[in-house]
Amino acid sequence: MTNKILIIGPSWVGDMVMSQSLYIALKRQHPGAKLHVMAPAWCCALLERMPEVDRAIVMPLGHGDFKLAERFRLGRKLAAEGYDWAIIQPNSLKSALIPLFAGIKKRTGWKGESRYGLLNDLRNNKADFPLMVERYVSLAYPKAQMRDNHCLPELPWPALQVDLSNQQKALAELGLTTGRAVLSLCPGAEFGPAKRWPEQYYAEVAQHQIEQGRQVWIFGSTKDIPVAEAIKHHLPQRLQEHCQILAGRTSLHQAIDLMALSAAVVSNDSGLMHIAAALQRPLVGIYGSTSPRYTPPLAERVAVVHTDIECRPCFKRECPLGHLKCLKELPAQLVISKLENML
């Protein structure tokens, strides 16, 4: 019987959103088990919106930190929890060390960096599960079943909870109103410029929507403030009052609750795109160097747009050919028409 499970979660927002599918699958099979997830601090806001997660544990080490002694100390501290099972979502060798040091008997994960010995329930048939979310969810099931059947019994979609009280506080703090329907734009991408649709195209979409009687909220981190300001600057002066820059002004909690008010969302392939999907908002997802065949938004009301030029998807952070045609050849009118069809 499984009573307590430790998950070593991913470090990226989008990956963490997709991880909820794994957590749902685990709880459906082991409804009485306690599920603890260790992840970077910035992911804890997401974990708190997942009812399947009983405890979020902050990973104090940075993404590139090895620090063997610190990992040993963390593992020995977690040994007192008495976990029956550990699931390691990242593929790195170092991510498998803490469960080993914690003395957890069953340790499940993908082969990754040749983690023989660190994992004793090692999976190596990634080709049978082309989607990242499938690879996550397959870890919830026995190895033999996933090896022989090559298919999942179910693939639950992420569904983040919304805090309505926090939503109202955020509206008041930021001076936002909902008299006009909201189009949310997410023009950033932490991965790199090969994921970022040009700001002038976003501005065309924003102008069209404002002229249709809606308002625009632009989400993102502090790094996305320049692109958000550029989008607003491209708008005619008379329309700028209906465009609110929220990039760098919200916590992740607030961003989740405010995005839940959107009539629709337009986003690059980013963490915020996956949040919008998990909130079941009508969504246009824009793909440049990456592919929806690997990390699609998991929701019903989704339109995915991308070019079919020869060199994509290359999965590079920056365009190796220097032309960014995979993004520049996606016209704003295409996104506008997709939006109008959904709205």
C-alpha cells in the first residue's frame, strides 16, 4: 500500500502546470496517499492551486547547483517523513540524489543522465510517449504496463483552482475593472527570442480587440516590461487607456486569478500559455521554434498557430539562421481570425 509519495518536480512554470496531470493520476490510483512535491519557490504558487498536492516543499538549491553535501543533508532530513515512493520528473542525475539519500525504497524516473543505481524503477521507452505530459503521467503506472501496452489508461488535464477573494483584492490593488471584456496577452517567453512573436503583431491584435469594445491586459515578468511597453506604444494614443501593463506588477498568485477573468488569451509557447489552458480560457497559442506535438496546451478551446517552414521546429533559443521566419511569417490577421471564431 502506498501511503506517502515524494515528487521531485520540474523547475519551469509550464512544466509544473503539466505536472498536475501526473498528480491527478496518482491521486486517482492512491486516493489515501499523501503527495508532497519538492520544487523551486517560484513554482509553489502553482502547487498551492492544485488540490491533489498535500504539501509543497521548497527546493533551496538553484537550477544549476550540484552541491552534493547540501543534497545529502536535505535527503537525510526528508528520511524522517517515511516516504514509500519517489518520482523524479527532471532528467538530471542530481535531481535523483535527494530521494536516494532519503532512503526511499522505490525511486521512479526516466533514464535521463544514465541514472542507473540512483533510480530502481528506471524507464527508457520515451518514444512510446511523444508528449511531455504523457511522459509525466506514465510514471504513475507500473513499468511493465507502460512498456507492454504503450498507452495510458487516462490523460487528465491540468485544472488550477482560482481564489476569488484574492482575485478581488488584485483588481482593487491594480486599479483594474471588468466593465469591458478582457483579452489577455502573454508576449514573453523565458526560453528565448525564438519563441517570441513580434510585439507589433501583438499590437495589431490588441488594437483590433479594443476597437471591438474589449480591453487588453498584458501579463509577464519584469523581463517582459519592455515588450509590454512596446505593444502599448504601437497602439493609437486614443486606445492606450484600454491597455493595462501587468508585466512585473503581479505575483504568480495574482496572475492566475486575474487571467481567470479573461474572455480569451493570446500567448507564446510559455508558462503563462499553460496556465491559461489550465484555467480553461479560450486560447490562441503561438509556436515559433518549438512544437505543439511535444508541449501542447491542454484544453478544449484552443487554437494553435505556427508556420510550416522547412527549418521548424528547431527547438533553439535563438534562430540559428538569424531570420526568425517561423514567427515573422505568422500574420496578426491569422490570430485575429482565430480569436473571432472562439469569441
